[in-house]
Amino acid sequence: AKEDGRNGIEFFADGMAAPTSERLSLEHALRRALERGELALHYQPVVSAVDGQLIAAEALLRWTHPELGNIPPDRFIPLAEESGLILPIGNWVLDTLCQQLAAWQAEGRHMVPVAANISPLQFRRADFVASVAEALRRHDVPPGLLTLELTESMVMRDVERAARQLDELKALGLSVAIDDFGTGYSSLAYLKRFALDKLKVDQSFVREINTGPEDRAIVAAIVGLGHNLGLELVAEGVETGEMVNTLRELGCDSLQGWHYGKAEPAAQFADRLGRA
Ligand code: C2E
Ligand code: CA
Ligand code: CA
Ligand code: CA
């Protein structure tokens, strides 16, 4: 789901369709999903574009409903945002991720930084940075192991405030990535004002990268811009060897996508980590 300011929660009331009973019952079910333990984090590998080695991962939320089965995030995240449930869910994600990182570390795994997706509502909370710090502290996780993925519209909404928050996150020692980069409506001028570490090139550009010159040109421009600003460039939605070759040529630093692996349950992903 895109968290564009235009159709994000803050404007939702305007264009909102009458809530269908299906929507309401799903919202009701989501409310109890947390308590019932129906949510889980799966982990997708991110590899170095240079040698294909695992260098990071992204934690992606999964909901298994007892009757409906697997409900994709693109269906329940928007609901969670509209209902405010994304706040307890977002806290659960950060806590569960930190707990998992601590467990892998205790097992002597070879650790890589893992990213959590942050929703606009979470980022806007005055206590957001404190809650991230608290999750790290609770599980005694080195901040360098945590990356937060934000979107352009989240930081563009109140640039001064976002810049301050990003400075605070940087001071904690974690990394910040801009997700779905290139799909927002923001000017690029803000990039230099923010303490960022990575740009994730949106899948929509990667998907077409070998079918026409336009998307290739866009990705080349994003990579050039990002590198000039000292940022790491991550491409997502990498599905084929052909895409890998093009993204390498264009200078992307790291790659994520089904070509390397889908998001997997923690126990399965742990096999990729090996022992330190
Ligand atoms: P996203 O953050 O852009 O995550 C990438 C999505 O692309 C994931 O979908 C992932 O499974 C999918 N993907 C990865 N590689 C490929 C590929 O090679 N090809 C294709 N076609 N797709 C690929 P997923 O897991 O369904 O998540 C969808 C969206 O839901 C995420 O997009 C993110 O915006 C949101 N989301 C997921 N987990 C969380 C969470 O914990 N918190 C919040 N706030 N949002 C989340
Ligand atoms: Ca997204
Ligand atoms: Ca993401
Ligand atoms: Ca993305």
C-alpha cells in the first residue's frame, strides 16, 4: 500500500466509501488478531549487488486468519491505518523484530541489519523515537541492526519535524531508508536536509527496466542522485537475472526480490544467517 498524503489517512474521511460489512468484520478480526497471535513477521533477504551475499533483510507482516487464511498486507494495512490499529500493530512489529534479533544474536548467528516498515501514523507520534529506543533497549539489541523504512510523503508532510526526528533516530545509531522511492510527489531538494542512509527504488521502475528505455533512465537518475548524496541504493522487486544485470550496470548497491528469495518465516530465514 502506498502511504501518499493524498490518499493516506489524514484525507481519508473526504473520499471514504460507506464502510461495508466485510470491511468492518475484517477490522474487528484484525483487532483481535494481535491478541490471538495471528500476526507474524517474515523476512526477505537483501543481497549485495556485487557478490550476491546476504547483507540485510526486510521484515514483512503476515496475518493468518483462522477461517480466511492468509490475508495480504495490502488488504489489512490500509484498514489498520484507517482504524488506528496500526499503532499497536506497529509497536508489536518493532518489539517482535527486536526480540527476534536478540534471539538470533544469542544463538551466535551471523547478523545482518533488518528493516521494519513504519506507517505514517506511527512516525507522526510525538513518542515515536522514544518507542523505537525503548524496543531496542528492552531486548538489548545493538541499534546498528535496525533499519526503519519510511516513505517520501511521511517526511514531506512536515519537513522541519521530520528532519528533527531523523536526526534523533540517527543519534540512536540506527539506519533509515526511504521506501518506494520515486513514487512520491516530493521535490528532490529535501533529500539533502534529511539524515538518511538508503533509498529503495520502487518496484514499479524495476519491473519495466528491461522493456523500455524510460524506466532504465529513471533508475539511472535515482542511483546517480542517491550516490551523490552518499546514500546506499537498494532495488526491490528483482525477479530475473536480466534485471540483476541491468541493476548492477546502473550501479545499484543491493538487490531484493524473488530472484533471491521471498519473505520467509523466521526459522527458515535463520538458515541463511549461518553462525558467526
Ligand atoms: P513494501 O514495503 O514495498 O514491501 C515490498 C513488497 O514487495 C512486499 O509485499 C514483498 O513481499 C513484495 N516483493 C518482494 N520481492 C518481490 C518481487 O520480486 N516481485 C514482486 N512482485 N513483489 C515482491 P508484501 O509483503 O505483500 O507487503 C506489501 C506492503 O505492505 C509493503 O510494501 C508495506 O508497504 C506494507 N507492509 C508490510 N509489512 C508491514 C509492516 O510491518 N508495517 C507496515 N506499516 N507496513 C507493512
Ligand atoms: Ca510500501
Ligand atoms: Ca518496505
Ligand atoms: Ca517498497
